[in-house]
Amino acid sequence: MLRITLFCIAKLFLFNGLLAQSLPIDPKATEETQNLYVNLQRLAEKGVMFGHQDDLAYGIGWKYEPGRSDVKEVVGDYPAVFGWDLGHLELKSPMNLDSVPFDKMREYVQQVYTQGGLNTFSWHLNNPVDPAKTSWDHQDSTIQQLFADKKAMRRYKRWLRRVARFMKSLEGPEGEAIPVIFRPLHEHNGSWFWWGKGHASPEEYKQLYRFTVEYLRDKKNVHNLLYAYSPDKFYSKEEFLERYPGDEWVDVIGFDIYHRPNAGDSVDTFVKDARRMVNMLKEIGEERNKLYAITEGGLEQIPQENWWTETLLPVIEDSGLSYVLVWRNGRPDHYYAPFPGQESAEDFKAFYHKPKVLFGREVAAENIYAPPVPAEQAAAKDRN
Ligand code: BMA
């Protein structure tokens, strides 16, 4: 009898464990969103997806030319993950803070979905207490003021409704909502944004994160989002979790990390530090059954010829990371992916060919929005 009871309890735990691992925090997540979440967990065992911010919108020397991508022009394939930013959507601006028209952004997101890739959104939103101020115009206690000031709160809700409308307008060929990763209030353990560490207590930050999720999901019925929590670089698990809103609010955990070498630094220092962060992230991800990723980063202008295979690869390989996303190719002095002729382009090709680094075609073959293939079938397919 005791053995039977124990067996039942064990089964229940196992079942709950599987459920916790396989389902997004939104119980009403659309079918494609649920499929995506489960497929991403499976895919993370195969390799790390490569991502690039604004990849289809512009690159070095071009803007809004259909089909173009700096990454594709170097390796003959698109990235697997595409980052976009919603900053200024809240202001009803027709284009985002980096001049990408939202109508075009929607088309790019549709293109990515159709070709089997993944879209992720950040949001450099203005300050809802003082809307003329940008994300970076921080002032103390903004979050506290937001919750105390009815007018500011009405404004923030209005902004969230604009986000909700945009997210719902992302539709696939059958009218289905396109699942995306939404990564609000990022890099919050730094103090450069108004939601950052120096301007809010951990509880205030959590309150805003939870409010944001709840409003979109439960009030506005947006059900095509997976939510990501991503501080900037961090030095302990405690620091990583200090402002974590809780497992029931987050689908993906990650961090942003830029390589900013100082004269005299050895590459090894960055690799070691970053790898330590990846290892801590992996532990937290495994403990909490969350997908984990390097949500943003890179080396500006990539002046190191072998940066991809000698710096980035040792940071990400055999890590279980879902993806790594490098920032935008914004200007000749501000880019993070190579383009033809760029110093690191040859090395980027070698990086592309690493079996555990996944680009567009490999991920397209995985049908990440389709019902997950049962484990046995997948294993049989692998054997063939
Ligand atoms: C920063 C820079 C800025 C940009 C901002 C938001 O890292 O790329 O030029 O406006 O991100 O995308």
C-alpha cells in the first residue's frame, strides 16, 4: 500500500515536473505558442540558435531592401532568431526608436515565422511618468510614482494596449497569432534605464513586471507571448534572482552581455567571466525548468578576427542555451554581426559550420510551431 502511494506521489511529481517544463506561463497560450515552447526545449539539446537584432530591416550600407541580411550575405543563410524593438510604439510613432517602421516590422516578423525562425521583442519605452523622457532619462522612484499617480498609470495602460494591439496584429497565413518572445524591462540590474536597479527596489521592479504580464495576458487577452526576464551581466545567482518576479511570471531567463575589451585585457578574462555567468544561468534554468538564453550582446565592430570561434563559441558551446542574439548593424561605427569583407567574416563562416550552432535552415527543418514530435519518432529520425 505504502509502495503504491509512493509510486502515485512520484508519478504526480513527475507529471507536474513535465508540465512545468512543457507549458508556457500563460494557461491560454495559443497552440502554436505552446508548440514553440516545447520545441525550443527540445532544440536547446541540439544546439544554440544564432540571432541578430533588426537583421532583415537594415545592415551596413543598406536599408529596407527585401530579402537582404548582412548575416545571409556572409554565410548564405539567415539567422535563426530575429530581435526587434518596440520603443516608441507607445508614443504612437509610425517607426521605432531606430527608425524601423512598425508596418515593416510586422512584415519581417511574418517573414521570419513563415521561414520557420523565431522572433523576440525588447521594448525601450519612454518614461510613463514623464512621457517626453526616454528609457535612458532615468529619475529616481519612477516605478513608485507610476503606481501612485493615476494619470501616469492610465498612460502606462494605454501604452500596454498599443503593445497588445501590435502583438495581436502579428498574424500567420491562416490568421493564427505568431508566437514571439517578449522581453520587457530588460537590463534592470544596471541603472541606465528608468526601471533599473538604482531607481527602484526589488519589490517595485517585480510589481511592475508582474503588472505588465498580467495586463497583457489577462486584461488584453494576448496569448502569443513567451515572457523573458533578462538582467545585464551578473556575478552571482543571488544577484540574478534579486528582481526575479517568480516562476509563474517568466518563460525564458537570460542575460545581456557585451564584450567591451579594455586595452591590455586578455580575451580569456571575458570568456571566463561570461562562461561563469552561462553556467550559473544553466543551473538556475535547470532548477526552475526554464529555457535560458543570451538575450543580447556582442562585440561592437568585431575588431577581433577570430572572435566568433575563439570568444563567443567557448562561452556558448555545450551550454544548453536556447539562443544567443547579437545587437544591431546600426551604423559603420555601431555593428555586431559581420558583413561581406568585414574583418571577422571568415571566422563567422567557421562559426556557422559548427554543428551545435543553429542558423535559419537548420531551425526551419525543426518546424518549431508544429505539434512536437513524440520522443521516439524524433530519436528514430535522428538515427536515420
Ligand atoms: C542601443 C543602441 C542605440 C539604440 C538602442 C535601442 O544599444 O543600439 O543606438 O537606439 O540600443 O535599440
